[in-house]
Amino acid sequence: MSRTLQRLLVAGAAGFIGSNFVRHVRRTRPGVEIVVLDKLTYAGNLANLIEFESQKGYRFVHGDICDSGLVDALAAEVDAIVNFAAETHVDRSLMDPFAFIDTDVRGTAVLCEAARKHRHEVFLLVSTDEVYGHVAEGRSVETDAFRPRSPYSASKAGGEHIAHAYAESFGLPLLVTRGSNNYGPYQYPEKLVPVLVTNAIDEMPLPLYKDGSAVRDFVYVEDHCRAIDVVLHEAPAGGVYNVGTGVETNGLQVAEAVLDIMGKPRSLIEFVADRPGHDYRYALDISRITELGWEPQVTLAEGLERTVRWYQSNEDWWRPLKSGEYWEYYRRNYRPLVS
Ligand code: NAD
Ligand code: DAU
């Protein structure tokens, strides 16, 4: 099947993945009109979207996905919603869970309601592999039960449950992607890869929780955006798709690779107190999305190289973010390792 969508409401696109997705769509589908809705939280940044500002067929609206009046008015103008808007950082969810419940659960419900009311062709929810929780053995398939273990992943799972309920109860034409750990340009410097890269640029310690052995599947953000685009346009309504590479890498391996690319000493690595409730392994079975013709194109080695170069060349983007509230959060979050 193939779907033609002329007008998209992209929520949360002033953040990392959403802004990369808008860039992908503008490049590959220049005729598609895009309205971005974003609350501009600490993680939202208009600098991520500056190149589109004066372009025809692009509009930015500053607002909250929990604002049902605003969402309803914007939904009336489009064929489909793609939702990236969320509170996204696990460590912050341990400090303020309610912000996550508001946006990731209630906000998702507000979007579902508007998509249903305006009989949209499709509603795509960008979800996460974290809904499966810690995976001790094997690989998660899309039919596995949810076992979220942090306020972040529980809120994402809650939002997904609401969306599935709208599909079952009201016929909402739902699509869901469950992506693994993204990295690449424009990632706010609180997530693992940009913390490591920006700290290494400044020769600050690279903090790894416990012993750096927790395993993730790191997918380059452009590969993830291409996958979302394929699902949006090619997948039958009701589809749920894992998106990852199938490759397992731990934090220590990522830190060592970053330092090697930058020619910096491994002595910069510092083990710190563990994240409470840390999920030590995520692993995805990606066979379902490969049946749609998608596969990852960027290896971790290549993607880390590109990411390091991007942060080295774009200090004016990230340096202003590492100030004030950022360092307050940083001091609260990182504690010495007590053995
Ligand atoms: P991000 O934190 O960089 O950006 C989130 C964006 O949402 C920001 O622009 C923020 O201002 C906006 N936002 C937050 N609350 C809002 C609200 N109430 N109304 C409107 N806008 C709001 O996040 P990201 O890393 O780009 O993640 C985007 C989506 O992808 C999220 O739904 C996340 O759960 C999911 N995801 C992320 C990853 C990852 O590795 N980063 C992996 C899989 C899935
Ligand atoms: O798996 C998808 C998820 O990936 C997304 O849904 C989330 O929005 C995104 O934040 C990310 O969650 P993680 O918790 O996996 O990502 P984070 O970058 O915070 O951490 C990755 C791993 O690295 C994890 O095992 C914790 C560890 N870590 C993280 C940070 C920030 C460290 O060891 N040191 C750090 O400083």
C-alpha cells in the first residue's frame, strides 16, 4: 500500500528527532505542507528549525499538545499528525515524573481525540523500545507485553495504551514506531552520546553509570527518520514497528569509540553512581520493519564519526545549552560511585 499525505501536523519537532524528521520530509517530499506544534520546553529549540522559517509550506506554532482547543484548530487543517512531542529523558523523569505523565499520556490522548474528530487518514505515534522494559534474554517483538520500569517509559507506555484504545474503540487509524536509542546532530546534551562528545571536547570527565555495561541499540537519527517516513506512507493502519539496528553496544564501548575518534585519552572516563531502576539491556527484533523495505544504512562507527564532527563544528549550537539550569540538573544527577 502507499499513502499520499499533503499536510502534516508534526508535534514536538523543535526537539532532536522531530527536527531531523522535518529536514528529511522537506528534502524528500518538498510539496508536503508542514505545521510544527511545539511547547519549546528546555529540550525544544527554534535553532533546530531555523532553515525552514521563511519557506513556503512551513509554519511553526508555539503551543502545548495538552491544549485541546489549539490542537483541535490545527488538526482541522491537516491530513495526519505525527507525534514526537514528549518529555524524553529518563534521569529527569526520576526527578519530576508528573511532567512526563502530563505530556506523554494526556497530551497523546488530546492528539488522538483531534485525529479521530477530524477523520485523519492516519495518526503516527513515535514510541520507544523502552516500553518493553529490561530485556534479559532474546529480542523484543512487537506483540510482547509492556514492562516499563521508569516514569518516562511508563508514561510512554501509557500514551501508547491510550492510542491503541482509540484505535480499538473509535477506529483511529493508528501507526506506532518503537525506536531504539537515537544519536546524531541536534541532540540535547543530556543524553549519553552528546554528553560524552561535548564533555570530551572540553576535556571534562565522561560519566558512565556503574561500570558502563548497560546495553543499547544505537540507531543514527537519519535512519530512524527514514523509518518513520516509510511507516507513515507505506504501512497498513494498525501497524506497530520496532526500529533499530539489531546491534548491541554498551556505554563503555561508545565512550571508548568517541575518545578514539577524537584522539583523547581513555582516562577521561569516570564511573559514577548508577541510575535507579536502570534497564541494563534493550534488544529489538526488527524483522517486521525490514519487510516494509527499510533497513539501517549508517553503522555506529560511521554515525559516531559524523556526530563528533557535527558537535565539533557546531559549538555555537550546544554551548548556550550547557549553562544555568543544565548545570543544576547535572549536579543533581551525577553522584560519585560508592562501592
Ligand atoms: P527531545 O526531548 O529532543 O524533544 C522533545 C520535543 O517535544 C521538544 O521540542 C519539546 O519542546 C517538545 N515538547 C515537550 N512537551 C511538549 C508539549 N506538552 N507540547 C508540545 N511540545 C512538547 O526528544 P527526542 O529525543 O527528539 O524524542 C522525540 C520522540 O521520540 C519522543 O516521543 C521520544 O519518546 C521518542 N523516542 C526518542 C528516542 C531517543 O533515543 N531520543 C528513541 C525512541 C523514541
Ligand atoms: O531506547 C530509546 C530511548 O533512548 C528513548 O525512548 C529515550 O527518550 C532516550 O532518552 C533514550 O533513553 P536511554 O535512557 O537509553 O538513553 P540515555 O542516553 O539517557 O542513556 C543511554 C545509556 O547510557 C543508559 O544505559 C544509561 C547510560 N548513561 C547515560 C547517560 C546520560 C550513562 O552511563 N551515562 C550518562 O551520562
